[in-house]
Amino acid sequence: MVRKVKQFVWKDRPRLNQIVVYGEDQMFLVSFDKVVASKGAMGVYLSEDWNSSRTMSIWIARFLKCPMKKLRWLINKGLVKVVPEIVLP
């Protein structure tokens, strides 16, 4: 169940094409009308096209508050799961 929706803000500036959707136990990053990442009690998930563009991967790393190099390491270790699609509850 969606609790609230907010514009994604980075360095005090809202980003036009990125929003954050807050669920009960999970947060979702929506970029250009597609859910690209989620984090929360159920773990961290990325859609399979998380790095389809440099800009997309940068926003996901900022949403997760994780440097890109560490994010790639976490994916390789299986601590961040890459899935075909992330669906809002």
C-alpha cells in the first residue's frame, strides 16, 4: 500500500523525472514512470535495466546512498538483487 509520494531531492534541488514512493516497509525510486529501485525491510532490489544509462545508475546510487563502485560489489555478492521488474504494492 502506497503511503506517500515525493519528488526525489538531491542537494536541495528536486529532480524532475525521479520520484520516491513510500510504502509500508519499502521505498521505491520511480524514474520516467518506471520503478527502477527499492529498499527497505524486504531488502534492496534493482530492475534489470538499472544501468541502462549512466544517469539512471547515478540516481539509483544516490537513492541508495551508496557509491557506484560499492553498489556493483554488492550486486556481485548477491546482497543487492537485480530482478526483471519491480512492482509497486
